[in-house]
Amino acid sequence: MDISRNFGIARSTIYSIKKLYDESGGYVRRTGNCGRPKSVRTADLVGKIKKQVKDQPNNSVRGLARRTISPRAP
């Protein structure tokens, strides 16, 4: 395509924009469920961590995370 050469854009980008245009009748950016999740900080998790800090105040942050958020599989 001459368009990709004229604008210096990859041909695959032009095809994906054209496909989007054909499907939706216009070019609308897709938003939604892409990228990293915002947070794992839930009220339940915050409560668990506060309880562990209160019960065992000498724990490291790494140890708390290992036991609470992402326990390692054996």
C-alpha cells in the first residue's frame, strides 16, 4: 500500500485500522480489558495484612507478601 509508505506507518497498522473502520463504521479506539490489572488491594487482603502485622510485627514486607499475596507453589 502506498499509504503505509507515504506516512511511514507499518502496513499491518494500516490493515488493522481499515478492519476496525469496516467493522464499526468509523475509527473508535478500543478501551477496556487490556494491560495490567489496576490493583490486588482488596478490603479482605488489607485486613489480612493488618492482622499479620499486629500478630507478628517483626515480619519483613517480603515475608508478608509471600504469605499473603503470592504464596509460592511447592
